[in-house]
Amino acid sequence: MTGWVAVAGLGPGHDDLVTPEVQAALGEATDIVGYIPYVRRVPDRPGLTKHESDNRVELDRAAHALQMAAEGARVVVVSSGDPGVFAMASALFEALDSGPRHWLDLDIRILPGITAMLAAAARLGAPLGHDFAAINLSDNLKPWSLIETRLRAAGKAGFAMAFYNPRSRSRPHQFARALEILREACGGETLISFARAVSTQEESITTVPLNEATPEMADMRTMVIVGNRDTRRIGRFVYTPRSAP
Ligand code: SAH
């Protein structure tokens, strides 16, 4: 039996947004590895073993997947959205980098998915139609001071921005600080959108000027998108023109 590992993105939530390539890999897998809610999205079937793990154990999880593949299993490591965006693909390569050399001979594939930022942008209209920056607002893996520096720099440079992991219960004050920095760097009239649980039954979308944004508008299921100074509303849509004046 020849083992392999695929790191696959399950998209933002709705089954229609899982690519056929990912569906096929899930159909051939013997083992699914990942964070509990993502593993639960894969239907049970005979011959499939699911290995659920908690958040923050990404390296152990990746090493476990590589080990099982080395022993002949067909393993899919699942992420939400795209596996290369603040997710498991980098963790797998970090584990590969510090693991036994023979893991390099394994059949390893990264299968893209629709990342939350693009699903959210599509719901809104086209807020990322010009240059933009994607920033993870969690300080789990980097210092908060670096996040502040990047927010300020991206805002001042006129990038639209997409924020992953905007706010959690353990660090509620940080998103309030992020909003202050954005008002200073982008101006209070710049539009900010909160797209929550996109493509699920709990989906909700709100757009306000930065001056009216409050920290409670975001939680960990929300994608936050800030426009540039040219981003505007047309009817129920938000879009950023393709050209800069
Ligand atoms: N790899 C994932 C991102 C993981 S970080 C991807 O490519 O989408 C997790 C963050 O993604 C959440 O805190 C939230 O900001 C965002 N997110 C994931 N799914 C979402 C959804 N359906 N709607 C809105 N935001 C979502």
C-alpha cells in the first residue's frame, strides 16, 4: 500500500464551495486529521478513521499525518478555507523540516480551497478589487506590536485589508486598538465590513464607516474587510475601483 498526505481546504462552510479535487481526496482517504470542527465536516464512512485534535497542536498533528502516510495510510489533513492561508499547509512543512529525511520521499500534495477572505469579498461585491493586504490579527504566533506596525503601514500605503481571527474572548481589547489605528491611518470615512459565518446558515454581513465601527461587531467567525479611501457602496454592494486616482 502506498501512502500519501494531502493538505486540503474545505472552503468557508457550504458543501458547494468544496472543490471536486478535495472531494475526490476525501473519498480516497483512510484517515482524516485536523481541528475538531473541521474533521466533523467530513461525513463518516466505513474504512475512514477520523483523528480530531484541539487547536494549537498543529505541529504534532502534522507529524502524526506524515508518520501515518509513511506507514501506508492515505491521509487528508483538513483546514477550513484554504490550507495555505493561516492554516495547516505551513505546519506540515515545518514538521517535514524537523522530521526524518525519508518523509521527503512521501507523496505530499496541497489542495487549495476557497479562503474566507474571498468568500466574504464575493458576498459584499468586490471590496478587494484593487491592491490589498491579508493580515492575521491573532497574536498566538507573533507579537502584537508587529500586528500594529503592519496595520499602520498597510493603512498608510492605501491597501484595502482583510483580517482573519479578528477578535477572541481572551484578547477583546486588541481589536478595539486595531480600530483606533485604522481610523488614524485610513480616515474615519473608510468603509469596514464584517462578514460573519459566510456561506453557513448563520451568515450575517454589515458595512459601516470606520467611525461607526465597534469591537463587538467582530468575533472569531468573522472576516473583517477594510476598504481603501476609494471603496464605495453601490446599492447593497461594496466595491473598490480597479484604478487609483
Ligand atoms: N484557512 C482559513 C483561515 C483560518 S483562520 C481560510 O483560508 O479561510 C480562521 C479565521 O478565518 C476566522 O477567525 C475568521 O476570521 C475566518 N473565517 C473562516 N471561515 C469563515 C467564514 N465562513 N466566514 C467568515 N470568516 C471566516
